[in-house]
Amino acid sequence: MTAALTLVASRWPCRICYVGGSRRTKEGKGVVESGSEKIVVVANPWDALGYQAIEEAVSVFNKGGYAAAAALLDGAVKNADEPSLKRELATLKAVMDGYAAWDRFNHKTAKGKFDDALKNQNDLTSIFKHHVEEWICQVKNHRTHVEKLVDQTATRAWVQDLLHNARRRAEEDRYDDACPSISRLRSAGADTT
């Protein structure tokens, strides 16, 4: 019952409290004897391990919430105790920051974030055990694509990027946000008819 409660509570910011003691019945294997109670308070282990944040961030990321996913990981980086886990979470956050920057047409920042993440791609392997090679390959391809967009000139790749962004906004029913993409095309001298 305690384990089930702990798993359910893992979704909320909480601390785990346990009543232990220095003396127990049944030769140290029974209940805590009255008067020897000691309360042990620890941080939520899911926060310390980052599992919950990774799960939530990936779910938000997969729905197109790149900046929100990065923000979730930012909190996880701060909560992580172990330096290697902090680095792994920071690497994943860099990937998500890269996509968030790309989504805002900040191609130079996106390229830098992808570069940061790819320098530490072994950290991504530690987080994701399966299909990580395909995912890293996709990040590399996107980094190369973003590099072509850095100069912000009306190239075919840049026009396609604007149209993809407008399509993503429309899929989110954010039509007002999709329209500025078309106006960016016109200001860059592209024919939108």
C-alpha cells in the first residue's frame, strides 16, 4: 500500500515521510516501539531521478510544445542531485531548446543548442535506451537544415520552413499565429500567390 501511494504521489511536488525507529518488536523486524520513533523526510525520488520530468517533457514535446517541454526539464535539472543526471537532463533540455528556438525562427540559437546537445549525445543514450540512434540522426539532420536557415534570406528551404511553421500553428487551431508566417514570406520578397 505504501509503494502504491508513493507511485501515485510521484506526479505531484511532494516530500516522502517515513516513520522509522531505533527499536522494533520481533527482534528488529516488527513494528517500531513506542518512544523510539524517528521521522525520515526525503525528496520525491522521482524528482531526484528525473523520470517523471522526462516522461512529461517528451509527451509535451511530441505535441509541439517545445518551449514548455524545455521548461519542465529546467526544473528537473535543478532538482537532480547526481551530477551525471544533471548533465543528461541538461543535454535533453538543449535538444528541446533547439526545437523551441527553431519554432520561433531563431535559427542561430537553434543551431547552437543542437550543437551543444550533439557534443554530449552519449547523455541522450543514457536517457533513452531504445531507438536513440535514429533520434540522434534526426537531430543531426535538423541541425544541418537549421544551419541553412541562419541567414534568413528567402531561399526555398526558408520558405518551406515558414510554411511548415504555419501548418503547425493551424493544427493547433492558432490561426492568428499562422498568418504572420505568410507576412514574413511577403516581406522577404517571396511570391505567396
